[in-house]
Amino acid sequence: MVRKLADSGFKVSISPRGASRLKDGHVWVYRSDIVAADEVPPGSVISVVDHRGQPLGCALYSSSSQIAIRLISHEPVVDFPALLRQRIADAIAYRERTVRDTNAYRVVFSEADFLPGLIVDRYNDVLSMQILTQAMDAEIVRQTLTSDLTDRLHPVSIVERVDPRVRQLEDLPPRESGLVQGEKASTIFTMNGVQLHFDALEGQKTGAFLDQRENYAATAEYAHGEALDVFCYQGGFALHLAARCSHVAGVDSSRPALEVADQNAALNRRDNQPEIEWIEANAFDLLKDYASSGQRYDTIVLDPPAFAKSKRDLDAALRGYKELNLRALKMLQPGGVLVTCSCSYHVSQADFLGMLADAARDAHRILRLAEIRGQAKDHPILLNIPETAYLKCVIAIVS
Ligand code: SAH
């Protein structure tokens, strides 16, 4: 299929509800708000008009996703690759202003950088790219992205991380994860002075949760004594805790994640720091056992996977969060530090704080919220696109 470089000439008209969403600053239009989109090829750059034919901007069209339209510009687009290059330049300039103490960060965060369907992460000298929409999957777009990212960031290689489920939803042909440029698929990167392994081909998922980078540093400011990092994955929090605590244990149910965690610990081993203990276990079971056997901690981190994948899961998710937080609160010494996170978009900050208040009440503990935090600044939040804000991280002192 030939995809055009500029606005394809196709017009899609949308309902007043869709139009008001765009006017409110959002960039998505759902399929149910499309009035007419005759014969628009998948992945086209289209003009969006309201039901009276008034122009609303240019967008990327998906023929299969429920999010049929993703706005890319309020102006006509005459040269899409040029617009991509400009957006990438803007995204990099924003990171230059906001990212410190690391050579690993999110360079492009999809809608939050007005590049819907594109995620680019930098891990030192390796770039990892994810393509999530039909329009971004076009060959001409791929070529523009790789050449422009290479010119600006000079990576040794670029790897593509494929999410097969998203490709299916977008009706795109299957594709393997792997190198798209260069030979190097693994590297070592640094954040807050801590070194970590990245391996695009071996590692689970992204290789690291870059969105927690600033929360790792903030946690280290309060952490002390006996520390437990629950849902530790490859050790992000635990490695930062080791610089401040007398003993650190990390818990995860994934053995491959713990193996990388142990390699990360070896990279950062210092004589004056405790050796981190890695425990392969179901976190719910372990917290239950430890709480009932009278185990006590000075610092506990809870960073579970997203419990609410959709709005429907909200109540069950809140029950899961509450169980974890309740058990952790019971195990914290007076003056202890609870660092508790949720990466579920469907659990709002208010829901999360409400759950924590319930857990504190049931545990008969008083929580002072030292910090209410979110995702690192390289994962920008756009106020008018609520879906760009997903991570909650509360640091509380427990008495
Ligand atoms: N704190 C980590 C990220 C955690 S991601 C960091 O900063 O890098 C969530 C982790 O929870 C994954 O590593 C996954 O293996 C683990 N996990 C999921 N369910 C679990 C369970 N029931 N018990 C223990 N670990 C679990």
C-alpha cells in the first residue's frame, strides 16, 4: 500500500461531541464520533472537519482501533516527515531542559509529544523504539524516524520493541522485535549514579521502568535501616536503597527479572553497602507470612504491576492495593517509610489516596505524606489529555 507523505486529501467529518473533545485540547476521536470516513486508507494523514465542514486540524487515521483519529496538528500538514522531524526536535529540546543525572530516559512519549503511536527510549548508546499505530508503521515514517533520531542522538544502534497485541488491534502484519539499525542490542546505562543493564533482545519488556527514575532518587532521601522492595523487577528501587539502608531485600515472582537484578547489584557493589538479598516469591503470600511472623522494616517499597487494566477492574484493583498497603503498614516500625506506587491509569490519584487512608485507618497507623509524586518528567503529562498521567508514587512517614 502506498501511503502519502502529506495530507492524503481525505477528509473525515466528526460529530459535535468529537469536535468539542478536540477543542478541549484532547487529540483523540473515537470511532463512534465519526460521521463520515469513506474509503480512507489505513494509516492516512487526514483532514478533520466538524459536521458543518469547518476544519479542525490534521490527524492520523486508524481503520481498526477504537481511537480512529489522533490529531497531530491544528494546521494543514504539507510535509509529514518534516513535521515528524520538528516534533522530534521539540521532544529532545524538552528533555534537555528537564532530564538530569542519567543517560537513560524517554525521548518521545507518544501523544504527550504530539507523536501519537511513537515511543522512543534512550538507554545510553542504544535507542529503543515502539510503533503503536498504523500511520507510524508506514515505511516512509520508519525511515524518517531512524535517520532523524540517528542524526540527533548518534546511537550505536536502534532496536524495535514490538507489542504483538497492539499490532493485532491496529490490524498490522506481525513483526518481530529486534535490531533495526546497528549490531549492539545490549548496553549499560546510568541513572542517579546507579548502573543498570539493558538488553533489548533478552530483557523482559522495556529493560527498565524509566518513569520511576526520579522516584528512585526521592526514595533514597528518606530510606533507612531494614528495607524491603516489593515487586522489585530488575532492582530499580532496591539498588537505590542499598546506598542508604543497612539491609535490603527485593521480592519478585519473576526469576529472569531477579537474575538481571543480581547482575545489576554486581555492577554497583561497594564495600560499604549491604549485599542485596533477592527473594523469588508471590508478594501477596510473602507479605502475609512476614506480617504474621512479626517481621519489621524501616522502609518498604510497593510497586506492583497495573492492577486495573480497564475501568471495570477498579474495585478489584483497589482491594489489591489495600491488601498490600495494609500488610506493609503493619510491618513498618514507628518512623518508618512507606513508598507506595500505582501505575494503573484507571486508578486516579484521589482513588489511590482514598485507598491508602482506608489502609492506614485499618492498620491503626498515622501517615504523613512527605511527597505525592508521579512519573518522571521525561514522561510528560498534558493537562488536557488525562491519559498521559498514570503513575502515582506516595512517600509517607508512618507513626
Ligand atoms: N519496581 C520495579 C518495577 C515493578 S514492575 C522497578 O522499579 O523497576 C512489576 C513487577 O511485579 C514485575 O517485575 C513482575 O514480575 C512482578 N510481579 C507481578 N505479580 C507479582 C506477584 N504476585 N508477586 C511478586 N511479583 C509480582
